[in-house]
Amino acid sequence: MLKKTLKISAGFISLILIWLLCAWLLPKITLNPLLNDEKNAIDIYVKSNGVHTDIVMPKTNEYFDWNTFIDDKNFSHIDTTYHYIAIGWGDKGFYLNTPTWADLKMKTVANALFGLGSTAMHVTYYRKIAVSNMVKKISISKSGYLQMVKHITQSFHLKEQKPQLLPHPSYGLHDNYFEATGTYGIFKTCNVWTGNTLKKANIPMGVWTPLEFGVMDNL
């Protein structure tokens, strides 16, 4: 019995080590090595909190108006002085039930790791965005931007062509959660979603980006 337990433990540890090795190596193998140098480039941003990444875009421009997709009436403190919208995808349990690391529960971790829970979109509005070591700026083409927007909107679970607001307290006065499509797991994390979304805009990005640095280090 002890030998079987040791074998199972050794196998589990080996899988973790392989996952960590892939999480370190695969982001270094980039796709889309050449940026599209179209005129009228659009500036977007990728914002990190050290663990999770969001994509930040103009709330409205000549190519897409996010007000036509997300009703800002769901945000009681948003007005015309807010010029940017940040969107991220992730596990619903982490988003809704873990406002701080102290609130993290093993059930939430297990559901996320093994794809047992559902997902949510986190939408936050900002008045302005400043570049820093946690905020990277990227200029992309019109066609790349529209492809990226299409991928993001398809990540929302829609009802009657509208995103479905989750009735849950948000982190602050300028953000909310919405139902999402897809399943979170160790192979498709929030940062994998960010990486895949950026690839839609033809931005150089690693083959697989499960961790935050895999996204940010490529920008």
C-alpha cells in the first residue's frame, strides 16, 4: 500500500513538474513574429495584477463602440470621463468568491484546476491608463483590432444578443461580472485566454501562456 501511494505521489509530482516546465518554455516559442504595420494603428494595453491579465481598449473609437455591446447602465458610477474598458476571462469561483487571497478555498482551486466550474468575464472601466511595468502598450492594425474584438465578444455568454450580468457584488465601483463561455482549467487559464485573444490581433505571443509572465514578457 505504501509503495502504491509513493508511486501515485511521484507520478503526480512529475506531472506538476512537466506542467511547470511547459509553462516556462512554451511562452518563449512565439507565433505571429511580424506585426502588421498598417496605418491608423490603434493603441491597446495589457494590464497585470501579477497573476491575472486583462486587455484594455478604448471604450469607443471609429472601429468599435463597446457601448453598443455592454450596457454601461449596469455600472452606476460610469460617465463620459471613462475612456477605457478592460476585459478579462476567468474561473467564476475565483472571480466571485475570492476577493482576496485570504478568501481562497480548496474547493475553488479544485474546481478551477479540473474544469469543474463555470467561467465569467470581468469588465472594468478606467478614466485613463498609464504605462508601467504592470501595464504594457501595443499598437495594432484596424483588422487586428476587429478580430480581437470579435474573439472577446464571443467569449461572453449572450442572451438575446446581450451579455448576461451576474448579480454579485463587484470589487469596486467601476467593474462588474458577466456570464462567459468556455471552461477554465490547467490547460486553459485566464492568461491562456489573454494570449489567444492577442494572437487574434496578430500580436507576437507564446504558443501557450498559462501564467502571467508568459503574456507580459512577450509584449
